[in-house]
Amino acid sequence: MTILPKILLNDKIQRREVKYLNKDYSDFKQSLIDFTKSYYPDTYQDFNEASPGSVFLDMAAFVGDVLSLYIDRSFRENLIFYTEEKENIVTIAQAMGLRIRNTTPAITNAKIYQICPADVDGNIDPTYLLRIDVGSRFNTNEDIGAYPVTFRSTELVDFANPDNRTVQVYTVDGTSGLPTNFLIGKTVELTSGERKQFVYDVGSAERFLKIKVPDSDIIGIESVEDSEGNLWHEVENLAQDTVFEDTYQLATDADSAVPPAFTMKLIRTDRRFVVRLTREFETEILFGGGNGSLDDIIINFDPKQVNNPEYNQIIAVTPISEINLTNSNTFGLAPSNTALTINYIQGGGVKDNVPSNTITNVLTLNVVNNVQNYTPAQQSTFNSTVETVSIINPTPATGGADEPTVEEIRQIALAYFSAQSRVVTRQDYAGRILAMPGRYGAAAKVFVTADEQINKVIDWTRTGDQLNKDGNPNNNILYVEDPPKAGSVEEGKFVNAVNVYLLGYDRNKRLTNLNTLVKKNVKNYLSPYRMLTDQVNIYDAFTVNIRVIFDIVVQKNYNMNDTLARCIDMVRNFFYIDNWQINQPIVLSELQLAIASIDGVQGVTSLRIDNLYRQKDGRDYQPYRYDIEANTQNGVILPSVDPCIFELRYPEDDIIGSAKQ
């Protein structure tokens, strides 16, 4: 039997104090030295930097410093205000409910034409009027880049429908003088991107199955269908069990003059999925974790039952089960023993913002005419008619955007979270617009203001008219060389409304006006979120093109050309368009300090900003003249009262610097 020694009451067990406030290498090392002196005074006394024991102190301090750095960095990366890694900001933003877009397609209206034969009386023969369905493919000519950009039609083109149809006589019979062919034109909406497909085989049920789309630059998931023919529906979150489905109603040949329309159905479904981005910025499809087999139920609205609580409970979203969260069908079904056919759209980006008159090639046409009763002769003529289809885009394609940067995701997520699925403040409107799904296009710059703040009175009847009221105290007035035509978006005034000013990018990432389709999508997208009494007006913001001229003095022993080149790069980065917003002023002292901070610059002797506009300087500068000298106060170039943005459009030519020693 072992007898343990007794611990006397007067024995003092020494408690060694450790400091936990050290943050860097020097603090860690000094704390280790103090600790050694206090608790090991007889064991080690040589604290000279050259002593062998100092090596171990240095190594321990080094390890502590590295661990402290990574702990601080890891903590910062969990805060949306400070995170710098793209994969972390994506995770945090999606946890806040934001559906981050990948790339965004470009959208435009195009004119599509066919040559239609005439009948014996010289009239249009309706037998050969084509009906071209959605999904028809077109692409650009080879003059705009290394590879063509593909566009798809998003609506049915029915040449038999006389609405918005143009008809011209194409050829005439030389003997009778009657028309033999007509050139018929219609307008069609096009969006960029290729439709692709892959099949994923699913074995036994797996809760919350994740499937990565095997491609990059994914615009969106078009459809998911299993081998049994069941459609799976995309939702914002897996707890949402009701979805709206748009069904396109194709007109029959008997009533082909009736415009096509969409019908909306409310469906309760367990077959649903969400689309999200992984930390590697790959597109991932996430399915539910349930194991039921509920078929889709169509819920029909009955206005007479709108006050019936039981009816309202039917159309409401089913709440999450409080008993069993993961197995409840409120999170949707888990697919099993089937093959999922996934159709998706790939493409998009700034490169898809092609100029006007460049979409000229017809790739595939989805012709849906009923030709079963045609004679062989009619079928041959019909096939020849299909080959006459041509297309051209009178307006440039806009709305295409690349994947958002870390700072863009941060600002959108903050605005989106504060909005809480409604738009009331200016930030709410801007955040909601920037969070619009990519398939509808994208705005590069957004500015929102109340209509009474501008109190704009516009008279486009004479060239060079003021855009804001006379008597503006800052005198910052834009002059328009080319006023818009009557009936355009910019004309007119709404009282007590919300004014939204937008700009987009062209394929070279230069600012341009968004086309009408993207503006229409923005307005429609805001409708479910805005307050009932709000009137939303969509306008084009004005772009003021500028040139920067500066002179520097270079220090001795520094190469003048090299120093000047680095200064020009600094100016280019200062005016990089991603860093500028609508109505942001130019602070000349900040620009001067940025140039002076370049190594080798002794001083900046002069700095000037000039306005460039199309009528004087050519190229594709914007047509707006702006008196920069008159609108410079205390070293700050103020923007116009009418929302505008300063753009260094051609930095390779519009930055002029000189150096001397």
C-alpha cells in the first residue's frame, strides 16, 4: 500500500500568471522573457540575443505571432464588413438570403424578317406566314471579336399577327404588275447565352442532394425533369412549397391573329430545389430531404373566398414542421432511383454587350407551323420560305455583366438584408435592383431619389435646353446636344414618384444606356416589393466624359519616363469605373495626393480635368457638355443636379502627363 505524502496547509502552491493580451511578435517575446525571469530565475539567465536559449524564445514568439494573425484573420473573414475572400463573402451573403448572380446575359430587341410569297391576287399568302417559337438561335458576325456571341429568342414570333408588323413589296411580276413576294418584319426579344443540358443519375434517396453544374458562367437553371416526366421547381428556399408557374399559350392556326399570352398558375409542390453558388463560385443545385410522394397540386384562386380563413390557409406557404425538421416534406422531396435532366443557360458577361447591327446570322429556327395537310408543292415552298428568314439588331445589346466583385457582393448583401423583401428607402431600391436575377439583365450603376428632390422641368423642344431648373445655386448644368425623341423614357414628369437612374456597360466595359427591355425588367421586378402608392420612373443617368492633364517634378536619380508611366497608371486606377458611382464628385486633392505618393515624384505642379463630348472630340464620347471650371468649388468638381457620373472613357488616350526634373 502506497502512502501519499500530506500537503501541509502552510505550503504555498505557486500560481503562474500568464498574460493573454499579446498580439504581435515583440509582445510575445517580451512576455516569454518576463515569464522565464519570474519562474525560472536559476534555470536560465542569459537573455542576450546571441545566446542559444534566445533561439527558442524567438521560435515560440514566432509561432504565437502567426497563430494570432490567423485567428484575427479568421474572425474578420466571418464578418461581412471586413471579409476579403470571395468564397467567404459568397457564403455569408447567401446565408443572409441573397441569391447571388453569376454572370448576366445581354438583352436586345431585333428585327426578324421573312419573304412571304403572294397569292394569285397579289396579296400575302397566309399559308407561308411563319410562326417561330422561343429558343430559336442567332449569333453575331465575325467582325466584333474572336468568336461569335449566341442569342436566343424569348418570345413567339407570329408573322400572321398584324400587330407591330411591317410589310413591304419585295418583288413584282413584270407582266401583271402584281406583287409576287413580300418582305415582312416583326420585332423579337433576344437574350444571350447557350442552352445546354446534362443528365444526372440518382440512386437511392439522399437527403439534401447537391449537384454541381459541369460548366462555368451559368446564367440560370432553365428546367429540371426526372425520368418519370415530373418537373422540379426552383424556389428561393426549400421551406417554400408554393410556386407560380407561367404557361405560354400558343395560338392555334384558327386564331393565329390572337396575340400569345402567359397564364399564371399557383402550384403546391414537394419537388423543388434551390440554386446557389459554392465557395469556389460554382453553380450548385440543392434538393430537399423529404421522402414523401405528393403530386403537384394546382391551386385556383377564387375571389369570393378571399376572406375565408380556411381558403387563405390553403394558398399560404406551409410552415416548417416543429416535430421533425429534416424529414419533413416542407423542405421538399429527395429524388431517388431516377435520372434528372437538367437544362441550363451558359454564357453572359460584359463581352455579350454587342453593338447594333451585329446580330445577323440565323443558326436554328423553331418553326411551329402546322404543315401536316400541305401538298408536296406547298411543303417545298414553305421550306424555301423558312430559308429566307434574316435578322438584325437595330439597338445594341445591354445588361450583360460579369460575376460581381467582393465589394459589390458586400454592398448588395447589406442593402438586401436591410430591405427585408420590401423597398422603402433609397438603399432598398438600389439593393433590390442590383440583386435582380441575372437572366433579366443587370444595371452597372444605380441612383435612386425622390422626384420632388429634383423637381425636374424638361422641355426637349430646343437643342441645348437646361436639364434642371433655372436658379440652381451650384450652376452645375448639363446641356444636351441630342435631345431624346418625344415619347422616350426621359420625357415627362411624375409627381410624388421615385426616380431610378440606371447605366450599363458595353462589351468594352464602357458606360452606356440600358435598352428598353432591361429597364422594363427592372420596373417589373420592383413591382412586388414596392409600396402600393409608389410610382417608379426609370431614367438614363448622364455620363460626363473627362480627360486628365497633369505635370510632375521628378526627383533626381529617378527615371522620368518610368515615374511618369507609374503616375499614369495611378490615374487610371483612380478613375477605374468600378470605383465610381452616379453623383460622386471628383476631389482634386485626393487625385493630386495619389499622384504625389508615387515613388520618385517630388511634386505635382499642375492638375486639370477637361470635359470631352462627341460633337467636339468625336469618337463615341457622350454628347453632354459640362462646365467643369464653373462647377469646381474648393477643389471639388461637383456633379450635375441631374444625376450624372464622370467617366474616363479612354484612359490610354485621355490621360496626358508631363514630367521634368
